[in-house]
Amino acid sequence: MSRVVRIVALTICAFFLFTIAVEVNAQRGGGGRYGGGRQEPVGGSPRQQMEIREQQRQQIRATDQQREQYRVAMRCLDRAMTRVRDMERLSKGPGSNMGQLREEQERLRNEFRSMEQEHHRFTERLSAEQREEFRHRLEEMGQIRERINGHLQAMDEEMNRPNPELKTIARRATEMEREMNAWQKRYREIGSEMGIKP
């Protein structure tokens, strides 16, 4: 009978130890909303947690210089998006003129180059805390930029052919606009978290 009692006692102790381990592991979890970002406050009173969150928000709040550079980058993006829409419209329109399309493509290339430059200036002004907070979005934007470059190069190749296909040019322009919309979405999310009003 005493052996049964010991087995029951050991089972109960093991259960309590397992419960404590699960609770400790849950408290150690967390992390930024996009992984690798700021840590969510654990423990403390609700007031202390609010103060910690406010400190975290202040760490990523934009400086005046960052606000200005953000707006410059957004204006460049807007101009590039206007150019790509013009390119799409011209390539789909009746009686499309290749000379006019090539001129518009050159304007598009210049606007895209300006967009890249101003984005680079914006990211250079980010603090270490801001870079960490927006790391995943910035990585996504790098991938978007590569895809836009790919579409622009494919458009160049098509237009340099003896008989360019207008449908192919229009499709590339449509894809570029889609990627620029994705880029704009990431930018607006970053601006919102930095406290930058549109």
C-alpha cells in the first residue's frame, strides 16, 4: 500500500512541475509584431506596462529630418506611379507611337531611379531601434524593388526588339504598378508607426 502512495505522490509532483514549466515558457515568449521587433512588456502593473509601451513608441518616433525625408521619398514614389500608369495607358491606346512610348519609358526610368535614391536617404537616417522595428518591412521593400527592376529591364528588352509587342509592354507596366502599390503600402505603415501624418 505504501508503494502505491509513493507513486501517487510522485505523479502529483510531476504534474505540478510540468504546469510551472509551461507557465514560465509562456512568459518568456513574445517579440515584435513582425518578429525580431520590439518586445512586448511582461509582468508589472498595467500602468508600468503602459509606460514601457510609450517608451517603445518614443524610440521609433520620427525626427523632423526623418519626416521631411519620408515626404520627399513619397513624392518621388507618386511621380513614378504616375509615369508607370502613363506607360500602361499609352501601350494600350489605339495607334500607339513607339517614339512616344520610349520617351515615357525614359521618364519612368528616371523617376524610379529618384525613388530608389530618396528611399536610400530615408533608410540612412533611421536609428538602430527603428531599423530593428521595421527590419522585415524594409527587407520586403528590397525584394519589391528587385522585382520592379526586373520588370523595367524586361520592358527595355521588349522595346529594343525590331517589332515590340504592345501587350507585353502593357503587362509589364501593370506588374510594375502592382509592385509600386505594395511598396507604397509598406511605406505608409512605417510612416504611421513613426507618427508621420500623411
